Amino acid sequence: MTKTVLITGATSGLGSEFVQLFAKDGYDLVLVARNEKNLEEIKQTWKDVNVTILPKDLSEPGAAKEVFEFVQQRNITVDVLVNNAGFGLMGKFDELDIQKQVNMIQLNVTALTELTYYFLKGMKHRNHGKIMNVASTAAFQPGPLMAIYYATKAFVLSFSEALVEELAHTNITVTTLCPGATKTNFGAVASVESTKMFSNAMASDVVAKEGYEAMLKGKRVVITGALNKAGALGSKFLPRSVAAKIAKYVAGEK
């Protein structure tokens, strides 16, 4: 029986890489993103698989529930949920636009949480399913100059790991993907492409494949790249004040 994956943020970056990986493995696709034109182009590209598209801005309150209702109305069973949509902003907290930061929390945290809540219920009823939540190596320490972004990713990691334990006796797995700097449009949106953190950015296809394979195996957390693994591990042994100073340094210009 063909399985169905729902991918948010599906038109660019890691999202578009996930589309390719799942499509090549024969999954039916439910793709959510803001840009309808780009969604249509993806649908035309993958004519050999069943692609359902939904233009939706998940940074808007109530959008996640609308996604769930859209799927329910079409009697689509979601076997895999990939919460990939998200964005970041560079700058001091009090100098950045507050509405943009609230939108970031809505997208990175609230929409992810709501989608997980709605689709997990069906997975539990069927006693099978997989969820991938895209966090970041930012989840492991405070992030001066990207304070809200780092905090949202810390939430994603903590929330996802808690779910792993709640679902321990089911056939449902939750995988948290924690990439470091990755060559996507994230850097341009967040205005961090010229910073030290992007000096050794990984290719998006490499990051997506590593996350995809980890999800298929039901792994709990995957940190992509040897340097990122070392950094995440090291942050556990440093005082958080020191980890914050390091994060602030790498957020600076090259």
C-alpha cells in the first residue's frame, strides 16, 4: 500500500530535497508552502506520484488546523509528517521587528506543535507513523543575535524528545533533525550568509538525505556533519554563559 507524507515548507531548501527523496521512494505527497506557483511546478515535475498541494502561510494563526481539515476532507491518511517550515532572523531582540519575531514563534513552534497534535491522533489510532521535526544545532545553546530563533529550536528538540518517550510502546517514531548551517535560502532570509557560522555550510541534499535515512530507522535525534556533532556535544559540557558567548562570536561577520 502506498504511503503518504505531508511536508511543510516544501518548495525550497530542505523541503524540496525531502520532496525528491520521498517521491523517488514512491510516496504520495501532500505539500504545504506559501508559494502556489512553486507548488504547482513541483506537482508538474512529479507526475508519476500522487501530489496534493496546499498554499498556506503557517505563520498565520489557525493555518495548521486548516491544513489538517483540508487533509481530512479529502480522506487522506498521513503516514509521515515532516515539520520542516521555519525561518530565522539576525539582530538584537529589541531592535528586530516584534511582529516578525512573533510570526517566527508561530511558524517554528506553534504550527509545528499543532500539526503534530492533529496528525498524531490518527497515527496512534492506526498504531503506526513517523514524524520528523526539523530543529537545528541552535537547539543546544542560547543564541545571542538570534535569540528567538535559537529558543524556538530548543523547544522543538525538547518537545520532540519528550514525545519519543510518550510513544515508546507504540509503532510511532519521532525524529529530530538538527542541522548546522546549510546551503538553503534560510541564510538569505535570516541575513546570516556572511557570518562565521556559514563558513562551512553543508549542502542541503546531504543534510536532507541524512535526516531522511535517520527517520526511516526511527532514530531519536540526528545531528548532521562531524563538526556540528562535536559542537553540539561540546555545548553540553560548557557553562551556558560560555556557550552563549561562542554563539555570539560565530554570529559575527567573517
